[in-house]
Amino acid sequence: MGSEATDADAKSVSVTLADDTLSLEAQSHVEQILENAKIKEILPGLRALCAEAECYLEFQWADIISKGANTQEVHKLLATFPYYSNYIDLTRLELAALQTVDPTPPRQIAFIGSGPLPLTSLCLLSSLNEKTPKTLIQSLLSYLPSWLNPTAPKHPEVSILNIDNNASALRQSEWLCMKLGNIAKQMSFSLSCASSPPPLHAFPVIYLAALVGSSQSEKEALVQAVVGQMQEGALLVIRTSWGLRSLLYPDFDCTTEGILSVLEICVVVHPYGHVVNSVIVGRVKARTRARSLAESAIAA
């Protein structure tokens, strides 16, 4: 019995060591690929091509879905989009990350770079419409009839502002939402650039799409522009990538002096499954503190 246990333990250890070795070997291969001079040379063009292809894909599917004969058919067509389940899982991952920072579900969200097919916004509405921030006492009281619980809190309806710099994308997106029925009432749209976004002080959570900003320097400048329009303490969700996935979507270093001067990085998530994008959640720092940190960085 003891011998069998020892053999099993040894086998388990050897499998674990083998997995670790394979992981290190795979990581080494990834680094070699990303550091390859030829890969670096074609990378900007490859990312631009992928971004253009994704845009055309979303336009085509938004058009297909919008042609549904009625609301029910439009919803069914939406679920046939090839990456529908990926968006559901990515949104679930992001909401879980947000909950670790602030357990109260957001009721107002702005999404910068929403595109012609606002799947993230739709997934967020689907999840958040089912949830209301409750304490344990509120949860217990919710089972009582309303006449026994007159002080039950009424939470505002979830609303999402979709921001994009492409007028055609916004028109397509707005038309699709109208075809989806009542959910359109919770959506609004703004034609704006990330470099000069509309006032965002009313939103506790802002999303920045993965394709907003094609390089570290460009994305960093856009993050600072967006943060400048946000309220102190609000959360910025930055979609990025890691490993070989950065061949398709630009990766983002959130530890630079410029970013750390305006954001407190709270959570970074790198999924290993079919979800492609990584997630960074940062909290907007107090302006006075951010200003002093920025001045210190400049002086250094």
C-alpha cells in the first residue's frame, strides 16, 4: 500500500515537472518568435490587416443580423455570430475582475471603440440586468412581498454609452440595437475619438477596446486622454493581449511611469483558454497625487 502510494506520488511529481518543462519550453519559443527581426518588421502591418478584417467581419454580421424579420429572429441570428460565446466568456471574465475591485455592479458604462457590432455592450447588459447590488439583508428582504418591504432600494437601470470614431459603424450599431427591441433603450451612441472623448465623469466604469491604439506609445497617450475625462476613483478596463496573441492585438505595458502616474493597477488577467484578450483594470488616481507623480517622473 505504502509502495503504491509512493509510486503514485512519484508519477504525479514527474508529470508536474514535465508540464513545467513544457511550459518553460513553450515560453522560450514564444519569446523567440516575438523577438524575431522579421516578425517585428511585419508586425504593424499584420495587426493593421487583422484590425481591418475584424471591422469588415463585424459590419457584415451586423448587417446580416439586422435583416431579421422580427425581434426574436434578430436575437437568434445574433447568437450565430462565430465569436458570440467568446464575447460572453470575455465579458464574464471582465465582470469578475471588476467585482474583485468593487463588489457593486456598475449601472453606467462607457465603451470606447464599440464598432458596428456592439457585442460587449449587449453581453454586459444581459449580465448586469440580472444583477442588482445587494447586501445579505437586502437579499433576504427581496423575498418579502413589496407591501412588507416598502424601503426596498430601487436601483437605476443599466445604461451603456457606445463611443466610436467611425460614423458608419455607429449607425450600423444603433440600427442593430433598435432591431433587438427594448434593449435599445439602454444604449446610447457618441461619435468621438478616444484622443478627445466626451465627458466621462458620470461613468464609474469605462472600457477601452483592444484595437484602440496600435502601439504602446499611442495607446498610452489615449489612456491618459480618457483618464483625463474620468472621475477620480472610476475604473478603466483596458483590453490587451499577451504571448503569441499579441501578433493579432497590440500588447500593453501598464507599468510605465506615465500610466502609473494616473492609474492604480488593480487587476491583470491573462486567460489561457479560448478567450483571446487579456484584461487590465485600473483605478483613476486622485488628481493631486497623479500630478505630483507626473512631475516627479518628468524631473527624474
